[in-house]
Amino acid sequence: MARRFLFLLSCVALAGCGGDDRLSGDDYRQKAAPPVRDAADAIVKLGIAISRAPAPELAASRIELLRRRLGDASAALAELSAPKEIDDAHGALVEALADLSEEVAKYEDEVDVELEDYEQLTTFGQELSATAPAKEITEALRELDEAGFPLLR
């Protein structure tokens, strides 16, 4: 009976030890890069739309696209279990992407989407790049790159 108890106790202990379900470095890069690239692409498209003034409808659609892609990237990355050595940078990136998406949403709410004021659009682009979340995204991507996990290449 004692042996059976020890056997069962060993089984329970082993079951509780389970493997580390963190992604390998290659798997992380493969899964994390596409949503980050999509968000970066939306930033580029917004910049192009702003530079083609007056095109307020295009700019408004690009602002909405940017908000969605930032939120989508944050959600996609939040579901990943990053390798341990980049856990902090990964977490910072997830949070900063969500925060920047919220900044863009505030702008959408505060400003008439039928923007005809080119200066207002350029100011938005400049202010957005100067926000804390934008700087945190840049820093997190730099840390990931330095750790050997480039997501924008």
C-alpha cells in the first residue's frame, strides 16, 4: 500500500511539474513579427495619407486602421508566452501597443473624422510619435532586437 501511495504521489508531482510552455526563440519571432509588422505598416500608411493632403477621408480611414492594428497586435502578442530572457520587453511591448491604440481612439473621439485641416493632421502625427506609448514601443523593440529577437526585419 505504501508503494502504491508513493507511486501515486510521484505521478501527481510529475503531472504538476509540466513543461515550460514558453515559445522557442524561432517560434516567438515567427508568431510575434506579423502583428508588429502590420502595426508598423499602418503607421506608414497613415504617414502617406497625411502627406497627401488634402485627403481627409483617406487620413480618417488610416487613423482607424492604425487603431485596429495596434489593438490587434497587442492582443496577438498578449496570447504568446515569450522566451524568458525577453519576458519584460515583450510585456512592455504588449502594454505600449494597447496604450497607443487607446491614444489613437481618443484622437478619433475628439476630432471630426471629416478632417479638412491639414495642419491638424500633421500635428496629430507629430503628437502621436511623441507620446509615452510610442516611445515605449520603440524602446521595447530595441530591447528585443538587441536580445536577438528582431520583429521588424
